[in-house]
Amino acid sequence: MISATLSAPINTALRRVPSWLVYLAGLIPLAWVVWLTLTGGIGVDPVKGIEHRLGKIALWFLIGGLAITPARRFLGLNLIKYRRAIGLLAFFYVALHLIAWAVLDMGMLWGQAARDLIKRPYLFFGISAFVLLIPLAITSNNASVRKLGKTWRRIHMLVYPAVALGVIHYLWQMKVISNEGWLWLGVVAVLMAVRFRSFRW
């Protein structure tokens, strides 16, 4: 763990950062995608470029949410205050990723979308991850925490299979898994191992 002399001033500074600023900063990647799209820098296939970038950003936030507890345990950094914001931003980008596929790629032609699901089975994993995240997003508020009690924590354990499905979706869509893909898989495996090792059943 980082010594208290190092982590204490960092945590003190973090306490001064309001959660709304995290939400605002979380929109920067979206602004970048929009900028690339408008300036022609998104790639030769703009639709695929938008889809892939939104999906990767979603993965960043999902993994960032998983890293909060290990960061506190091993580094002494207390980011718990921002976990809800990071989780909701992850859901936001997953939803945008799905919308980009349904609207931009499939043109909301549901027959074509169904054929695409059969042709590319990894889409099922991505959609399943999104479905698992829906109850988390709906209950990410203080009222739900109070009303659901211990059930709230059990519901939010769904983040782990959701992230696993998201990573499988990400890796499967590659024809050949890149070094970056293996890196993300390793990071998620380590974070989950650390989290479940410390979890009290």
C-alpha cells in the first residue's frame, strides 16, 4: 500500500472534487468521438469507428469501476465517492454503443439485426452485458439503497458477470486477439480475483 504520507494528501484533495465534475469529465471521450466523426478522423468506416470507440470507452469505465476497491485496499486511494458516477457513465456508454449498432449499423431494421445476431454470436454477449447493467443503473440512487437494504448489494454483484460478458464480446469480435485485448483480459482477471478473494460470502 502507498504510505499514508502519500495517500492522505491525495485523498484530501479528492474529497474536494464534486461528483458532478466526474460526470462532466466523463463526457470528454464522447466529445472526442463526435469531433473525430465531424472532422473525418473516425476511420474509413465511420459507423464501425463510432461503434468500436464507444464500446471501448464503455469498457474503460466498467474496468475503472472494478478498480476502485483494489485501489483503496492496495494503494490507499479512496475513490468510493465516485463509484456511482463511474458506473452510470459506463452504462451510458454501453447504451450508446448498442444504439450505434441498432441505429447507425442496422438502420433499425430488426430483421437485419436478428440475422446479424446469428451471424455474429458475440453480439449476444454484449447485449446480455447491457441487460445485466440495467437494474444497476436503475438502482444507482440513495432511495434504492435505503429501500432495498442488503438486496441492493446483491443486485450490484451483477456488475461482475456484466464485465465478464463485455470482455468476451470485445475479444470475440477481433479476428485475431491483439496485445491490447490480452492486456484488458489480464487486468479484468486480476481485478476480479482480488475482489472475490476479499469478498465475504
